[in-house]
Amino acid sequence: MLLDLEEPEQNFHLLSNTISANDKFRPNPKVLSRLGQAFYEKESLKKSHLHLFSRTNWPSLKKYIDWMEKGGYLEYDGNNEQYKPTESGWTLFRLISLFYDHIDFKKGNYLALI
């Protein structure tokens, strides 16, 4: 028996903004988790530091930064050339962190989402 699910709210960022302007980009939660960890260690970071923490290539990092800026998760400080999470960015990183706290990747136990 299938459940009748309600439509998601339009203002819910994780669902409504998962595709960028090119309609192909879907962020990997593992990469977002790494970026969140970087911001927890240091509140604002330059693009080169984000690149190291993300463990992606430059073009991919650019897509993540664009997606996070368009979604309102990151803001850029041109004076210091650094990125800083917004309040909704911190919420995003907290949600991803909570999600990964319930998954044990080393033992192969994954959370099944329906």
C-alpha cells in the first residue's frame, strides 16, 4: 500500500533548490558535509581552502559555490575574498551533520529513506 504524501513546501530549500540554473547539478551530501566541517573549524574561508576541504576539482567546486550562493546558503565578502555561511547555510550544515550522525559508513549501515 502506497502512502499519499503531501506536496513539499515551496520554501523548503533542500527540495526546491536541488537543481541549479543548468538543471543538471545536484549537490552530493558528502561534499556538503565536508564543506560544513570546514566552516565549523573556521567561520569564513577562501576558495582555495574550500577546494581542499571539498576534495573536488575546481569546476565542481565552482558549481557547489554557485549553488550555495543562489540558494542563500553562502555569502561572499569581497574585501577579504572569503565565503561565510548565512543563517540558512548553518541550518543546512546542521541538518546534513545530523543526518550523517545516524549513518555508519564504515560498517555499511545506511539509512533507508522512503
